[in-house]
Amino acid sequence: MACRFIALLGLFVASATGVADSSSTNAPRDLFLGESFYYAEQGLYFDGISRLDAELQQYHRVDERQLDPLHIHANYAEFSVGDFELSYRMHRKAGRAIQAVLEGNVSQDIRNEAAYRLARIYYEKGEKVSALHTIDRIEGEVPAHIRHDERLLRAQIYTVNGRFTEAVDILEKLEKVDGYEGFAGYNLGVALILQGEEGKGLAQLDKAGQIKVDDDDEPALAIRDKANLTLGYRLLKNEKAGSAAQYLDRVRLEGPFSNKALLGAGWSNVARQKFDRALVPWSILFKRNSTNKAVQESLLGVPYAYANLELHGRAAVLYGSALDAFGAELGRLKDSVASIRSGNFLKVMVREEIKLDSNWLIRLRELPETPETYYLMDLMASNDFQALLKNYLDLEDMRQRLVAWQGHLDAYEDMIALRRNYYEPLLPGIDERFRVLDSKIRLRMEQRQSLDDRLQRLLVAPRPELLATADERMAQESLDSIAANYAGSDSASAVEARRRIARLRGVLAWNIHTDYDRRLTEAFEHLRELDDDVARLESIYASYVRTRQAATQSYQGYENRISLSRNNIRQASLKVDRLMNGVGHMLETMAIKELEQRQRRLEQYRVQARFAMAESYDRAVKAQQSQAHDSGGEEESSP
């Protein structure tokens, strides 16, 4: 499955870089680039970045880069590093990487995509002027997979920079694109309102709040709810409570904006003195999670509505229930603050079970008895808090990686020690045997060279006697020995013997001289055969040398590198610990500050509830007394 994914990814990368055509189906694919995308698609951006960085570093050190499969996708790989870093929230480094691509010698579509990514970085960081300058650098055709996203981002950047007319023109066209109706419509309504065209803006929000979307399209449903919520509260602010109610009623009862919509629906009815109708949305909100601000406000709103309906007894009871709820909530807030101050908040953040799936934030609420995370869902509404929390979790992941790498170095040292203990006792004996064999090899090589030199000289100055066979040399020596026996005699037998000896020598000389060419040819052929044996011998020699070097290199020369790596890991660990302490302190401070604000608000609610309860009890008692007095007066007046 992974191989199939990488193969498909190779085709995608090729098409993205403009090289995937009919003639490039057999073009080489870089598997390391595919591997980095494989990790990135799973959200493991650190692994994707590290692998792609390593691949690019190797690529830049290659002399003939055209032989590296990565050269086909080099520009896209450079861009992808910045994209991965952006996804990993390394905005500063990602910005530099994408800026380098933007100013490099790359195709226009890659340059446009880099400009889009960089503009998005600036927009997310709130640097609206830099975002504007960057988005304006896009020229020509925009890649199809980001074309509509680029238009939406451009309109948002124009809006925050006050260029409302241009933003409106873009959004009006984008609103007609499938899948972008809600997002473009909502942003169009906001731009029109900021432009001063209140009526058109509200009408546009009304339109965005009625778009038809699939029930499983959560982002589109959320933007539709947000449009209705924004429109409703805008009308409430303009004291048009009657018109606001219908838009707030459009918001789903189960959604991210439902609590605030129910609260606003109740207040819109209160503004029209329709307290009985205000009870309908507030009664639904009343039963929801008491940590939500809208729910807490409804705890006061419901008895307030009953009080205005002259049901003071019911109002007094509900005010009492609100006091109990506020007291319990204040107790949880106190426990949460104490738990956070004791460091439990950060410990829970790094628990392994919350990382089992992508819904880790929801899983935090399922952990048993964790007051330090009881309000985390509401705290996450803050983008700053959310970014800090993700950074803290990434730092914790990095810390664990550094600990694991430290353990890997220990394992490497153990492996090296095992190799040393195995090889060092064996090498001296092997080296001694090798030295004996090496001396023999050198002797044979000298002998072979001597033979070669002699044969080369025979080509220039022929000496047939040097190619005599062993039998011929033995025969020559026998003849010499016999001739010596007859050297001093003049007898007829001695003369006949010397004549016969001379004749035999002539036969030997004839054979040696007439067969010289064949023998010389055979000598060269045998020398060539000897060369094959010498080559095999040299190969064995080289193999031994390589094996010997590999054996020693498997445990020698690693001390400095491991020591340097260990020191780098130690320095990185200190830096990570320092950053974690800083980010953790900021998280705790933000959480405590938020919880303390909740405490102050709940204290105010509790004071209001006490006075309202006392007033409701007083009015209820007076109502009962008045009712009793009226019924007593009727009895006295009866005959």
C-alpha cells in the first residue's frame, strides 16, 4: 500500500513540476521525495521535513546532479520544504524557504504557489502589509489546485488592508464557485459592512446564511451558522430585535455557535418584552455544560424571564439553583487554578493516550478527574493559546525524540564495543598470516614481471636457446657430460663418439631454432593465462584489504562523531527544556488569567443572583400576602 502511494505520489509530483507528459512515463522517480510526502500526508511533518532536508543536502553535494533522480523535482522539493515547515508552524523558517523559491529560477506556476503560501503566512501572523505586497506578486496562471483558495485569500488580505472594492469584486465572482458559496458570501457581507454599505452587507449575510450544503459538510455548515449569528447580533446591536430573532433561529442547535445563538435568541425576545418566548431557547441552553459562558448567563436569564412573568416563586427557586451552580463552578475553577499552579496541567498535556487519534482535544475531556483540563475547550477558543499548546506538544515530542536518540547513541556504542571485542583478538593472527602470503605474492609478481621482460627482449633479439624445453636442456647436459669423457682421446671410437655427439647437438639445435616462433607464441599465451591468475590474485588481495579495513572501520573512528552528536543532542535538549519551560509558563499564565476572569465574572453573577433571589422571594411573599389578604377580605364581605 505504501509503495502504491509513493508511486502515485511520484506521478503527482511530476505533474506538479510540469514534467509529467506522454514522453516522461519512464522518467526516474525519487523515492526519498515520495517518502517525505508519505509522512507529511499522515501529519508527521517533522519526519517529512527531516527526510526531505537530508535528501536535498545530498543532492546539493552531488557533482553531476542530472544523474540524481531528484533533479527532475528539485524545484518542487525546495518548495515543499517550506510548505512542510509552514504546516509544522515553523513560520519564520518556512518564510525564508518559500522566499528563496520565490526569488529563484523556477517556473511561474511554482513561483505563484510560493507567493500564495508566503502571503498566507503573513496573513496568519497579522502582517497585513507584507501579505498584500506578497499576494500582488502573483502573475499569470495560478495552479489549479490553489486557484480558488488564492482568490479567497486575496480578498481577505484586501479587506484587512481597506481595499474593500477590490475584495468585493473578487468575492462576488468567487461566490458562484461550487464549494465556496458560504465562505465567499460571508466574507463578502463583512467587506460590504466595513465598506459602509450596511444594508447590502446584511443582505449578503442573509444570503450566506441560507446556502444549501450537504449535512456532512461541517465547514460549510459552520460558516452558514456564523453568517446567521453575525447577522443576528448585528441587528441586536442596531436595536432591531424583531428582525434578529429569525436569523438566530436558523443556527443549528448542535454546532459550534449554537450556545451563543440560543442566548441571543432569548435576549431578542426579552427586548420585545416576550419573556415567555425567551424561555424557549434559554431553557435549552440552561441544561447544557455549565462551563460555557452563554450557559452561565442563561442561568440568570431564565429566572429573570420568570420574574417578568410574575412567577416570582419559580424565579426565586431558579436563582437559588443558579447560586448553587455558580458556587460549584467557582469550586471547580479554584481546583483548576490550584492544579495548574502545581504543574498538573502540563503533565496532562503530554499524556500518551490523548495522542491516539486526531480528536485528542475531545479526549482530554474524557480523562477522569482532571480539573486542570476541565476548561480547556473554552481556552482553545483563543488562537494564541491554541498555537502555544500545539508548540508545547511539539516540543514535548522533540524532547522524547532527543531522549530516544540519546539511547540510540548508547546502542551504537554497545555495537561498536561488541565489534571491537570480536575483531581485535583475531586481527593479529590474520595479519601475521597475511604478511607471509604477501611476501610470497610479491615474489611471484616479481617472477612474472621478469618473464614478461625476457619475452619482450626476445621479440627484439631472438635467442632460441632460451625457449628450450626441459627435456632438451637435460639432453644437452647429457651430451656435454658424454663429450667431456671423450675430450682427450684420439682413438677411432672417441672420434666416432664426438661425431655422433655433434650430430645429436645439431638435431637439438635444429629443433630449437625451427620451433622458435611457435614456442615464443605459446610463451606469450601462457603469460596471458598467468595474467588472469594474477588478476584473480590481486582481486583476492584487494578483497582482503577491504574486508580488513571494513572490520577495523566498523569500530574505529566513531568516538569523536558520537561525542559530537551526544553534545549536540545535549545542547538541543537544554534548548528544548528551556523553551518548554517558557511556553509552559505562558500556557499556565494564560490559563490562570482566563480562569481568574471567569471567577470574577461568576462572583458578579453570584452577587446579582443573591440580590435577584432576595427580591424574588420578597415579591413572592408579598404576592402571597396580597393573595391571602384579598381572599380574607372576600370572606369578611360575604353574608
